[in-house]
Amino acid sequence: MNTPARGVNVQTTATMATASGGATPAPDFEELDAATARRLRQEAHATVDKSVDATRRMVTMAEETRQTGAKTLNMLNEQTGTADAHRRRPTALARELTASLAAGAGRCPGGSQSN
């Protein structure tokens, strides 16, 4: 097992993401002065807060999208039912007319008398 030499900072190999997306070596908080350590902690907390807020916004947007999709599907189902009814209506009228003519009643569908 390799152990670091005395006084070597083993945290120097860790990295932190920066706002620009790059990686910088993680600081060893024990070697920093109190003000710098406090500033870095505040920046870390601010980054976490921004991340949590962004995640909440994404969850909200996903829920709104799900609701919109459900409403769209309901509307499409209603429109499909209406369209199916319109497609069936001419067939039903044709059957009524054919039955009426075959029976020799001389009546048009809908109840009016023909001459």
C-alpha cells in the first residue's frame, strides 16, 4: 500500500467543477485561512441552492408537460369519437334509404313523404 509522504496533501488530486464547466483542484480547507474557507463554503452552498432550484423547475416543467399531454390525449380521443360518428352516419343513412326503398314505403329517411 502506498502512503503519501509526510506533509503531502492527498486532497490535491480531487477536483471541483467551476462555473465555466472546467475542473480545478479541490482546496484543502485545513490549509486555507478562515475567510477564504468561509467564502468557498458560501460559493459551494450557493451552487447547491442553484442546482436544487433548477431541479425543482425541471420537475415542475415535467409535471406541466405530463398534464398537457394527458389533456391532448383526451381531446384526441373525443375528436376520434366524433370523427367515427361522422363516418358511420352516411352508412346508417344509406342503410335506412335502402331499407325504405326495398320495403316500397316511398318514404325518405327522416320521415318526409316522397311524391
